[in-house]
Amino acid sequence: MTTDVSNDGRSLADMRGVPRSVSKRRDRQLMRAACLACAIVLAVVVGFASFSPASSAEPLWEIAVAGNGRIAVPTGWRKMDGIRPGLAIYRLGDGIGVPITDETGEPLQIGIVVESASPDASTLEAVTEALKRDARRDPRLDLKNQTVQSFGSEAALLSNEYIKEKSRRSLQMKFVSRAPDGKFWIVSGFLVGGINSAWPAPASKLASWLRAHVTSLSWDNNGPDTAKLDAAYKAFRGQY
């Protein structure tokens, strides 16, 4: 690295009253900061580039079964189904078809869980109210906002926005649906990023895409509504 020198032989750092060692140290710090910024941008770009399937023949999602229901889950997500009783589907998607980091460079966590509700659950309102209470019980999670969206008389979507452990932003969605046999099922979708990230928020394109999967649980023999999923994928991919 060259040093700017004045006509009388003194470096410009010396003329400004800045010791040469301090100037060089500052240059190294600036260089490291620039490299880190480039790495973050590259990680995000590469992550979004991987949103497309591995080949044009590979479907964007696959159908998983929970009881008599069917739900669309992203292709290739890590499969941990049945790791405990009552949990029918558990898929983790960190870095698989979605960015490995958010737009601030922080790790991005994302997943879908499908489980049966308590056998004692008798009404949609009772299940939803119980989930609303549960949302406040984890001391690591500071609940900032909570909304409920109705999907007719047989289903509802609860959305919880948190600050997790004072350093992460978390969005948790819980879709409650009654099966034809009267049993309730809960589909949970979670999205966690840096505290300054705009992605773990209900209005983000990534959250809308995840929500399309969470609410795709269907009791119809034909399975989920693919038109809604197609629209969600198109909106998400078209943003970048």
C-alpha cells in the first residue's frame, strides 16, 4: 500500500497530525469493513439465486401428509417428521431454496411444523385462544404484535411478532384447521432473522410466501390450491 507524500517529504498523515501507525490501522479497519459488506451482499445474492429448484424438472414444492390432510412444503427442506408424538410434519429450510442470511447479514431461520391439537379441543375459538395465551409464556420472547385472521368457520391464522432474546426478530404463524372428523390440526411457520431485518414481518414477500405454504393445508382429495402457491412464488421471486 502506498503512502501519500508532500513536497517536503512528510506523509499527509503526518501533516494532519495523525500518527502513521494510526492511519494504517484505520485503513485496515476500513478494508475489513468493506470486505464484510461485500460478503453480506454476496451471501444474499447467492441465496436468492438458489431460490429456483435444482433443475427445471424439479417441482418447487412437494405434498406432505398429516392425518387425512395434505399440505405443500418446499422441496428439499430437511425432513424431521415424527420426532415426537403428535408431530406429523417438521421441515427445516435454513439456506435451502431461501437465503442463508437476511438482508442485514444475520442468520435466517425458517421452517414448517404440523401437529395435532389437544384431543380436548372442541371449538376453533378455544384452540385459537389457547394459542394466544401460549404466545406469552416463553420468557425468551417479547411479544410485540398479535393478529388473528379468519378463514371461514373452520380455520384461522394467528400471527405473532416477537423480539427474541433481545437480539433477533421472530415471526410465528399458526394456522388452525378443523378436519372433517372434527379433529383440529395446527400448522406452524416460523421466520427468524436479525433484530433490524424487515423480513420476519407479516408484510414481507418472504413471510407472504411462507404463509402460502402454512395455509395450504387441505382436506380435499385434490390437495392444496396450487393457484395460490403459484402466485406466492411469482410475487416473491419477482421482487429480486
